[in-house]
Amino acid sequence: MSVAPSVNQPIAMIALPASSLGGDGYMAVEHHGVTRIEEVLLPGYCADIPYIRVWRGGVCRAEFPRHQLLGIYYGDPA
């Protein structure tokens, strides 16, 4: 299930709590094999919850609840 993003621009990078990665706390498109970062809705207990998915090629490598991110950085409009 996908969702229309709240900002009509591609996500270029996300900032995570450092403990989530054990590294610098950032995931960016074109770094470490990341090919795409997208926002999706997943069913929750009472409502759908926005998540951010991180892709490497055609494989989803990570999902994070949007409310747990420190920041979302957007790229130039398509």
C-alpha cells in the first residue's frame, strides 16, 4: 500500500537516531547502495501508520516508522 507523499518531491536522505544504525545516523540515496527511499502506509491498530522504506536495488532493506525519524530531507522536484 503506498501513499501520496505530503511533499511532492523525492526523499533524498533520512536521519535516524544513531543507535538505529551504529554509524553516522543517515541513510541517503546513492550511498551504501541505497537506490530509493519512499513513504508508504502500513495498517496499524486504529489507523494506517506512515513508514519510510529504504531500497537497495529491487530489495527493501529497511522500514522505519516516520514518527521515529529525526529528519527527512527532500531532493529537487522530479
